[in-house]
Amino acid sequence: MKRQDFDFELPEHLIAQRPTQRRDGSLLMSVAPTGQTDVGPFARIPDLFSGDEILVVNDTRVVPARVRGEKSTGGQIELFFLEQSQASEIRAMMKGKRLKPGVCLHLPSDVKGYIESAEGGGIFRIRLENCPDIWLWLEEVGDVPLPPYIKRRPDSGDETRYQTVFAEQRGAVAAPTAGLHFTPAILDSLRAKGVTIATVTLHVGLGTFMPMRVDDIVDHKMHFETYNVPQETRSLLTTGRPVVAVGTTVVRTLESYARDGSASETDLFIYPGFNFQIVDGLLTNFHLPQSTLLMMVSAFAGQNLVRTAYKQAVESKMRFFSYGDAMLLRRKDGRWH
């Protein structure tokens, strides 16, 4: 199976550059296992649930991961925080010439960074000085890490709209975008209907930004991401009720947990032929051509069905990617119909 099998034509003007005026103002395409589709406002999503479902959301919180500075020898740099590796050491992506161990970086709030090592692919380990709390420092000086297909600088509106209303556990460098559509009122409507809202945590990491560079998809290696399934959610998963995942990050978390309940990291790559053990329904945004996320969605609902739904989404001028519209899918052999 080749990555080119997951390509599609997408007019650039359909890539959403800003969120809708209202958080729940996007469109929602509901896709039945037969392929039948229905497009309407996202706010009607409670009508698509019968009330016995478990809706699982990712409560990760996006870190303001972009930090600008300059080298001691001159020249501007942009540091993209990936993770804290030790007390005063981070892993970050940077682009630029003469970035090598020993180089000193002048960063905001009088913080200095010293490149300790280069890991390849533009990733460096950087020791920070005069930075007692990395998380607080990022909150004060960092920018919202909007994805590269959003062709503008982040503004104050992104600080709230590129964060879900249930975000709690800081650590992601990209939003779990399917969750961006939910409002407290929609969650309350689902609960009133009988739907149980459960949480998992998966900190969206480097893999989100790394394009597939191999032609045969089985040769692709995913980067590790950390996750947690709380005990309350684990107990709900044993009840036999239909499980609906809000986003591909939740799918990856639950299906990783199904395979190794004691793990805290996953490099699981889901593509067509995958045997799903937990997830019955999937709410997700529309994804990049040839991306691992599109491959996961195709594995879940069927490659031909997804290809047809994407074609209809383009023809209907639905909005794509992080700030775009959503689709709701049911697994043909799942418990949710």
C-alpha cells in the first residue's frame, strides 16, 4: 500500500485560516457505514447520539510552543518546543545555519539556551539557563503553535480557540482539533441525553508535523507520544457500551491501551487492515493528503468510503484541517449504529 493511494485534490481556498465565529459554528458531515452522508451544523451533534454511548475526549492542553530569539553571533531563530527532557533541558525544532553544539541562544526574559546536541531532522537538545520553570516561561513568552498550513501569525483569538474547552493536562504542541468544536452547552446536552463523557490524555507531539517520507506505508515509523487512560475511563470501557472517540488522538490512545494497558508511550501506526478493539465511532476533522491521520480514518471507515466522503466535502466547499469542519464516522462492524 502506497502513500500516494491516500492523495486527493484540495483547492487551497478550502484550507481554513481562521476558526468560525462561534466555537460550534462549523459544519458536520455524518457518514453511515453504507456511505450515505448528511451535512448539517455541528451544533446538532447531540441528535446523532441515542444516549447509551461513551464519548471519549482528549484533555491535553496546548503549550505556547513557538519562541523567537537570536544567536549570540547574530541572526534570528525560531524555537519550536517539543518536550522537556530534563529539569532545565528541552527538545526543540529549529531551522538555521551553523546551529551546532555549543551555540548560545538569546531567548526572551533573559533566558539563555545552549545547544547540547543535534538529533537530526532539525531537532536539538537545548540547556536553558535562568529559567526555573519552563512551563511558566513558555506561557509568558511563547506563541500559539498554529500549524504551517495556516498562513498567518497567531493572534489573541487563537489563545482560546486553538484550545478545547476541556483542556487540562499541559504538554501538547498541537491541538486535538476534533475537540475544538465542542462547547460546554453541547457537552451538557449530550450528558442530559445519557451520553457519558470520559477523558484520556495524549500529548500531541512531533509526529503531527512529520510528513511520510517513504512510498510503502508499512515502512513508516511513528514518533512516540505519551498517553494516559484514567481508571474511571478504563472501567467504562468494560461496560460494553459503544465508544465514540473525539479525534484521532483518542483512537490512538484507546487502541494502544487495548494492546498494552501498562504502557505510557505509543508509536502505534494505524492504517488499513488494522483490527480495532475498542473504538466504534469517530469524530474527526478533514486531514492532509497522504497523512498518517488520513490513513487511520481510512482504516476505521474504509478507504473507498472515506475517499468518496472527502470528494463530497470538497464539492460542498467544506472547510479543511485544524480550524475546519468535522465528520462523524461509524465502524461497520462496531457496536454503534
